Amino acid sequence: MPLSDVSSLLPLLVAIPLTGAIFSVLINSKHGQVLTGLLAALSLALVIGVILLGLPSDGLQSTAVFRYPIAGWEAPLGIALSLDGFSALLLTLTTFLVTVLTFYSAYYFSASPARVRFWPLWWLLVAGINALFLSADIFNVYVTLEIIGLAAVALVALSGNKAGLTAALRYLLVGLLGSLCYLMAVALLYHVYGTLDFAQLAAEAESNPLSWSALVLITVGLVLKTALVPLHFWLPHAHGSAPAPVSAILSALVVKASFYLLVRFWMEILAPAVTNGALILLGILGGLAILWGCIQALRATRLKLMVAYSTVAQIGYLFLLFPLLMSAEGTSAAQLAVQHQSALAAVSYFIVAHACAKAAMFIAAGNIIHSLGHDDIAKLQGMAKYMPLSLFTFAIAGGSLIGLPPSAGFIAKWLLLNVAIDTQQWWWVVIILTGGLLAALAIFRVLDLAFIKSEQASEQVAPAHWRKVPVAMPLSGLALALCTMALGFNADLIIDLITIGGGE
Amino acid sequence: MFNNLTLGRSAQHKADLPVGVLFMVALAIAAACLFLTMALIDFGPAEQPLVTLVASHLEQSGVENPVTAVLLNFRSYDTLLEVAVLLIVALAVMPANSEQSKVRFISVLVPTERSFVLEAFLRWLLPAIVVTSGYLLWTGAALPGGAFQAGALLAGAGILLLLAGHHSFNFNASAARLLLVVGLAVFLLVGAAVILSSGIALAYPQAWAGILILVIEVAATLTIAAILVLLFCALQVEAPRANYEGLIKEERP
Amino acid sequence: MTQAMLYAVFGIVLFGVGLFGALAIAHVMKKLLAINICGVGVFMVFIANASSGVAADYVPHAMVLTGIVVAVAGTAMALSLVVRINTLEQQEEDA
């Protein structure tokens, strides 16, 4: 049974990073590892490009889902990979960010002894993320979750200081507990439905006590991994103390991976077990996350910690998806499908916008630490003179996080507001706008210090321990920040992609 | 709940959560477990469609042990990723100094304390362990056994060797790094090579399935053994000095 | 209640006990042990359910084997972090 279409390329998305990991263990010279990294990133980009070109372009009419039965065994006996618009979007995002961050890491780790272990772990993490977005098997997803979790912890621990190791340990314990909750749900679902395949489960799932239990366990486990308030306690320190490229991928992709799974379970696999009350509860937690994350970002004294708290807030926006899925009385199935599509499109847009902006911000913060040796916000006064590119990047990415036009963040919030108004849930509008305002306060606090010369700044000389960073480092951050702008002008691309195969 | 992690030696052992909170947590978990139990009992036993599916496809899998068939043929992708998980942990615990990559994998030491009984015993035991491990690997095709059991046993041999004090392992050596990835690399290579014949990754041609599974398992055994020994080395710490000194004082009054 | 069901129920109890321990105890090593107990509970539910039918189901056996390896990996990683933090603390005290 040879597969000739797009499907036959799917395993490459996992195999390439795994091969990259193997080679960066075997050839652990500096240039060998960087070369391996660039080759792997390039081939990933090539494969995803071919896949995107092979996707049907007729948008809404198509409900194609590409499947690849690994080892030739069809589900339920075997494991299948599958690809639809939502996962294609996330895979594209992953490839893009990984390419930029690989380039950045080549410079970031050039002088660090952590390099030897960074590269193989980096490619294993990428393999895990790709495998998760492709998987169509709930147990296989557990293994990919563990790959992501363990690789992320190992990468956080690369910082090697006590704060970093403690954050890594806490992250690991939380991750293990979350995975076990998920695994318990897998045991229940397999017992009840006799299959592990996404599509087969979705076809058979019904609303019964075991399905509810499974949904609750999955949600608790994955919300723990996604760091939704009140289970966010591990995130700021883990993301705040990791090396910059690691923080970037953790905030941009790793938390999104578990969110992606939540969306799969709530919208497709266990959709019959979902109740309106549960949807509202997730929405309320999301709203709380926005406010709490923004307030903590305002109070943070370290730049990276501030950016990490902003991630907590941005995760809150993602969870506003759930209340927007609620069906009002008297809506037809077709209307509901359209509502689901537009809510999912808005949130996907949000994911992309946040991923680019947040990666750019962590890169900028990483450059600042690289130059100054610290990221104390109070000591950043007048620093724009010394590192204009990094702070400019920070400003553009910040604009996208606040939601200023014409950035992608603005479009994402606009789409979200539209759905909220369409479904007559105006209270989310208030929260979204307040969140934007608070984010603006936090970001302008930094920019104000950095750009505006105060009276004392005139007597300030170049800071001590000043190290110049290679110009490629701020440039890769700037490229990401400019992407958030470019995406603001090309919203259709993403919205078209998300509708492929996203049929209910 | 996760904000104050206390480690073993800290004298100021931080108190656990307040009793009221503990009680609430216990109550919530108990209620959830009770609900789960009731739901499970209410649902009762289930006949799984996969039982017959596995049985009817066993002949095509190349092995006779159904668990091995699931692990290395029907759901081989899970096992591939699982070897990747082990590699992650190996990399995470690996000693950080990479300058040692020129030092040989196994170097011979002169032990500070010799135990002749252990040495004589090991001369008998080590070959036996290696042979038994090979047997476990081979028998995995038909009976319980396989790469993980064989690898764990082999790792036991490595740890005994280490404890005897005549040898030390350097996992930054090229040979060691090759051992760490050989399982994953062979698995990937076989998975990719079979595309030539069947057109699908990891889909072994039926006639070759048995031998290919054995090849993968041999490589996986080596990797698993190496990684487990590495874990042992990495977690081996000297006893806390304070206690150690205390012990000596007590012994010599 | 069949024997398999009894095992499943005790699996759930172990899961609950482990969960409580992981949340309630501050000491890292005990927390780690609790998480492992939690895992054992999950594996027991898998195995008990696999034997509840007429013939044994081998797929959960394979899943539990995978799960055990992953649990060992996670535990080893946590222990290595604990060891490293401990070493750093010791150095701080000495300094």
C-alpha cells in the first residue's frame, strides 16, 4: 500500500529531528553540531513546505484529514499519524520558530560548555513536539508528552545554577504528575471504548460517568502542563531561569502543545461529554489567568520573569476559546460548526501571534542578559543607547502582545472579540480589553526606562561587564518581531489553513 | 504545594501544608476516587476488540509472544519514542565535562580496597549474566523477555563491574556515545529501510519481520544497558560528609 | 465484584494515595515516591482492566511496559536533579 500524497511525508517530521539528535550526540564538535542543526532545520522547513503545497487549497469545502498508518497497521491495532489544518498550522509554526531559534542558538551557545548537551536535547524536544502534533493515538500522545516534558526539564537544568535546577525539579515533578493523570484517563478510555485512536474514539464517545472522569483527569493533567491559573505556579521560574532559546521554545511551543491536546479532546474526541458549565469554568480560569498574569508581570523585578508572567496571561486568552464554543438555545448544527470554526481560527491566530512575539521577547531578554550579565528591570535605564536592536525587538513584540494595530496580536484579539460579541458574551470583551491595558502598562514600564533618558541618565557611562553580542543574535529576534507585523497584514493565510479538515 | 520543596539534609524541615488544607485535599481526592470507582464498577468488565485483532495478526508479526508483537511490530512507534525518552534522560544526567571525550570508555584502575571474594565471585558471575541476558533477549520472541529485560540484566553486570573497583566508565568517550544512540539509530534505520520493500515506515516485510525485530532488540539492549549503567554512575554520590565523620567517630571511641 | 475489578479498585486507591502524597508532602524524596505510587496505581488499573474479559488483552501489557520505562526515566532524572541541588547546597555551606 504505497502512499503517494502528502501523507507519505509525515513520518519525516519526526525522523529528521531524531536523526539530528543522533548526529549531534555522535559528532560533538562545535561546528559539527551547528552544521547538523542547520541541516536538520533546513530539511524540516523543506518537508513542511512540500506538505503545505500539497494541502488542498479550497479551504472550507475540504474536510480532508491525511492519515499515515505507521508500520502498516490500521487503528485500533496500530498507531496512525494524522494531519489536518489545525495541526498543519502548528507544525508550520514549530518549524519556523525552530529554524530561527536554531540559528540563534548557534550563536548563543557558541562559547558555552552546555552546548554539547544542548543540541541533542534540543532536537529530541523538537521531535517530541512534532510527534505530538502528528499523533492520532491517545497512548502515543502520552509518550510524546513525556518526551517533551523530560527534554524541556533537561534543557531548563542546563543553566546549572541552584535556582535553575530547583525550577527544573519542580517543573519535572509537576509534569510527571500531569502525565499520570492523563495516563489514568487513557486507561479508562481504552477500557470503555476498546480503541486508542482519535477518530475512532470520537465516533464512539458518549456522555457517561467514565467519559466524564476521563475528561476531568485529562483536563487536570493538561491544564497543569499548560500552566493555567491556578496551576501556573511552576511556569514563571522554569521559563524565567532557562537559557534564552529554551525559554523561547517553552513559552512559544511547549505550553501550546498541551493546549493543542486539550482542544482536541474538548472539541473532537470527548465532545459529547462536554457540558456548558465546564466550558464556562475553563473560561473563568482563563479570565483570571489574564488578570493575574498581567498583575504579576507588572510587579516583576526581573525582565525574564516579567516575560514569563506575560505568558501566564497569554495562556489565559487561549482558554477563552472554551466558553466561546457554547451552544446557545436554538442554534442549528451548521451555525454551531461555523461558530466553532471562527472561535478556533481566532485562538489559532492567537497561538501564532503569541509564539512569534514571545520568542522574540525572550531572544531580546537573552541578548540583554548576554550583554549586561543581569536582567534587573530597574537597572535598564537608558540602555536603548547600547542595544537598540534588542530593545526595538522588545518594543515591537510588546506591541503585538498588547494588541496594537497593525500587529498579529491586534488581529488575534479582534477576531476573539468578534466571536465574543457574536455569541453575546460581552463580559469577555471587558476582560480582553483590561488585559491589553495591563500588558501595555507592564511593557511600557520597561520601554520607558530603557528609551527615555532621565536626568540621571546623562551621567551614566557604559555599564560594567559589558559584552557585545554578535549582530546575528538581535537580528534573529528582530526577524521574529517583524513576523508578528507581517502576519498582521496577511491574516487570511492562517485562517484558510485552519479550516482544512476542521469539520466537526 | 510545589513551592516549597525541601531536600533531605536541610535542618529546617519546612512544615507540610496546614492541616485544614490537607484535610480538604484528602477529601477532594477521596471523593474523586470514590466517583471513579463507582463509575468503573457500574461499567463492569469489557471485551476488547483488540484481543482478537492481536491474536489474528500474531502470525504476521514475526514473533510468537503477543506482548513483543505489540511492542515491536503493531505499536513499534511507541517503543521507538520510548528509546528516545531514555536517550533524553541519559543526556540529562551525563557528566558535564566534555573535555574528557578523548579519555577511553573503560579504563582500568588500581582499586583502593580490594575484595577478593567479590572479585572471584564476579569471574564466575559476569559471563553467566551476559549469557543469561542473551538468552532473555532471544527468548523474548516467544516467551516473556526481550530488550528491556536483557538490557537491565546486562546493566547489572556493568554495575557489579563498577563496584568491584577495577574499572571506571567515561560516558563522554566516543564509544560510549555510540552505545547511547545505537538503539535509536538502528531502530530508525530499520524503520526507514523497510520503506523500500513495503512503502511504509516500520512495516517489516513478513518474511523478515522476526530477524529485523531481533536486530532492533540487540541494539536496544546495548543502549538500555549503557543508559542504566550511566544512570547508576550519575546518581552515585558519596555519603553526606557530616554523617560519615560521625560514623567514624562512633567507630573509634 | 470480580477479582479483576478488585484489583482495578485498589489501583484507583493507590492512585489517590499517591496523588495526595505528591500534593501534601513537602519533602522531595517522599514526593517522588508518592508520584511513583501514583504511577503504580495507574498501571494496576491498566492490567486489571486487561484481564477483565474472557481472554487476556496484551495491548495494555505493552503499554504498561512502556509506561514503566518512562516512569524509571522520570524518576532517574528527578533523582539526578536532587543530587545536583544537594551538591550545590553543600558547596554553599562549605563556602
